[in-house]
Amino acid sequence: MNEWNTRVPRHLWIVGALSLLWNAVGAFDYSASQLRLDFYMSQFTPDQLAYFYAFPAWAVAAWAIAVWGALLGSLCLLLRKAWAVWLFGASIVGMVLTAIYSYVLTDGLALMGTGGLVFTGVIWLIAFSLFFYARAMARRGVLR
């Protein structure tokens, strides 16, 4: 079947829209943290704030790649662009680098607690799910 004539499954629009909303929240979190918005940052302890504000430039860049790659990947899903696969992949690479900083090079786990670790697990699960979903849609010719 010609890739231009491939029927778009209804679930693509649902997954695309939900992932766009999910990743927009991540983009807001990143932006509010980098801009140090008081109303947002006031939810963290002084130790957590010191930890966030001490991120080296490479860790901030990795976090940016993770967040913005995922958001753009979601947009590409909705636009039916195969770039979604690469963008979700780049996002995962950014997540790996950020995790190395947070959980190997620093004591981020102790600062964020069990709840932070569980939420991080959810983020990873969704990120890999979106990557594999986009890859499957690209292989089926839904994304071009």
C-alpha cells in the first residue's frame, strides 16, 4: 500500500494528543525550574532547590533534550512525521544522561525520595512506550 494512502488509526490521534499534553507538563516543569518561578519552586525544600540550581550545564542540556525532544516527538506524531521516532529516541538519551547525573554522580535519589523515584519510573515507562509506538507507526507507514 502506498504510504500516502495509509489509513490513519484513530489511536494515533489519541496517543498523540495525550502525549502532547503529558510532555507539555514536562516542558512547563523544565521551564519553571530554569526560570526559577517562585510559585512553582516554592513546593521544594531548600536542599532540593540547591540541588536543582547546582545542575552543571551538561545536565541542564541533557534535561532540555529529554523534555523538548519528547514534546517535539509528540507534535511529530500528530503531524504523522517519522521524525517522531528520532525525537523520542533523543529524548531517551537525554533522560539517560540526566539520570546518570541525578542517581550516579549526585545523591538526587535521597533528596527526591521514594515518590520521586516512582514518578521517574513512570516517566521512563511512558518515554519508552512512546518511542516504540512511534517506531511501530513508522514501520506501518502511518508516519512518513
